[in-house]
Amino acid sequence: MLAGLLLQALAFTGIVTASKPWGRPHHGWKQCELLSQDDANLLITRWTTTLTKTNSDLGNNSQTWDYLLADEFKLVSGSIQTLQQMNVNGNYDIYVGKQVYIANELKYGALYGGVHDLDIIVGCNRVVWYWQVDSVLEAKIKVRGVNIFSLNDAGKITQLVVENDSLAFAINFGANVTFPAFG
């Protein structure tokens, strides 16, 4: 009974819905775009190609980013700021603007090797992606992280929050990292 009530509550709030993908919920609250699980999975599949520097169904990385990102796109991350030795003071902006992001990201080769989806969660106009990679740049260290994609009514990504284990990145940036002996 409790599970049934929970599902009804989720359906009412627009987190779970039987409507078609991108349909709007019919309730008195502020309406929002609803993504289907298939929409979210496709978004993550396409995004993953930009991390591994492979082509997507949309073309090369520039074409994929151009399609996925809103002009006002913003990348936000405390993890990245920490690695850049920036003061994490509440403004976590890394890149502001689609073209700024694309120009900077095209400077790099494949960031990740062996990308694994641990979970993809859909809610209204957001997708939460919990992931693991086998390597970051040259560091052969498994890293886990979470990306939160916010999308506008046109389905374009307006903000991406990235937080992850940053040890592998630190190694690539020349940090002196020692591992404890386990066992």
C-alpha cells in the first residue's frame, strides 16, 4: 500500500508519468518538461561520445555539442575548481557559454576510457548520471562521478554539474599522490 501511495505521489508531482516523452503534466503546479528514460539514455550515449572522442549519431564532437548544448550553457563543478586550485567560494562556474565550452574541450583528447553507466535517473527537465570510468587521461585509476544535466524546453542542456573523485585528474596534473599499502 505504501509503495502504491508513493508511486501516486511521484506521478502527481511529475517525476513519474504515463504521458508521452516531453509531454507536460496536467496539474496546477508549475509545469515542466518531462523526459522519458529513452530520452535520458540517448542523451547520455551522445554525451559519452564527447568524453571518449568518438563520433555520435549526430556526427563529430563539435556537431554533437552544438546539437546538445544551449547557447547559455554553463559547466559547474567544485571538483574541477579544486583541481585548478581555485578558491571554492560558492561560484562553481567553470565555463559559461556554449562556444566557450566547445572551444576549450576541443583542446583535449579522450578524457575517459571504459565509461560505464551505473545509473541514469530522470526527473522533469533533469537527468542525473552516475558513472564510472576505467581511466582518466593517462591515469589508469577507476573514477566515479555524478553529472546533473538541466535541460530547457527545447531539450538543450543549459547547465551541467560535474562532481567526481578527482584523484586520477590530480595525477594527470602532476600532483604527488601516494597510495597506502592495503592488506
